[in-house]
Amino acid sequence: MAMNDIVLFRLEVLIETLVGKQVDVTKNPKLGEPPIGFDDVYLHGVFLVFLNENQYGFSDILKKPLTKNDFDGSTKINDLVATMLKISVVKSVDDYRTKMTERVRLGLRSIISQLASPPIAEDRIIPTHPLSEYLDVHDDSVLLKLQLALNQGLRKYLLTPMATDDLSGTVLDVQTNVVNNTIA
């Protein structure tokens, strides 16, 4: 998978979040026409804010925020992707993998610390230790909570939802499985 595919996928997640339904961006639609259909006021307001923030947007890979001069309703989705890649600090899939490794490491630690019983401080979670040291991995409800938390918390990065089969071994094994799901 190339960087433009990754950015396109993440842009699709953002647009689907905003419109509340699945949107196929692979046909290179214009931002102001169906199936997206955002008018310029929405594009330069809400959409621009979401593009530049962290929860669903791209602040993690952009050198500088996008501006309303970067796109409008007549902009095709692939042109927006190209604009974003021009100002991205991430220039290759390897760079993206490095960024995702850190992002996932921090997210996974936070999720494990919240699900642990009794709770454990994030800095006490050791990557090379078995996940079972922190969570009851034999309890399906615990694994389902971990799966749900990962799928929700890392939604904008995951190419497909995480399966419970990927949630075993060491914390580092789980982290690697999640990172691999953000790239391939």
C-alpha cells in the first residue's frame, strides 16, 4: 500500500464519520458532489476543522494545517490527497509505519491500563511481557472489550477492524498486529 492509498483511506473514514454512512471515494468524486456533497461553507468550516484536528483528521502527518485555499467543492478527492501529501511530514510507508508504531504503542498502553483489573499505570506495561500479565485473556468479554476499544480508539488508522485472534502473545505482538493492520 502506498501513502496516497493510506491517506485516501483515512480521508474516507473522516468523510464517512461526517456524513454518517459509507462513502466510496475510490471513484474520485468531487467534494461538493454526491456521494460526498459538502458545500463550500461546510468544507471551509466543519470539514476543514476536522481535517486539521487529531481525532479523525491529519494533524499527526501534516507539517502545517490545511487552509480553505487548498480545496473547495469542485476539488476531486485525489487532488485533496495530493495536496495533503505535499505538506505531509510522512514521505514513505516506512515513515508512516514508524509513526503508527508509536501511536499504537501509546494507545494500546492506555487501553490495557484502563481494562486491567485492578487498574495499572500505563508506564508499568512492559511491551515484552505477555498480555495475560495485565488482562484475563481467557475471559472472552475482556478480549471483546480490548477489541472494541482498539477498533474505536484507532478507527482512523485501521484498514480493517481488529480480530480477537490478533490479540494474543506479548503486548508487543499485539502492537505489531495492530500496526500491520494500519498499512497492509
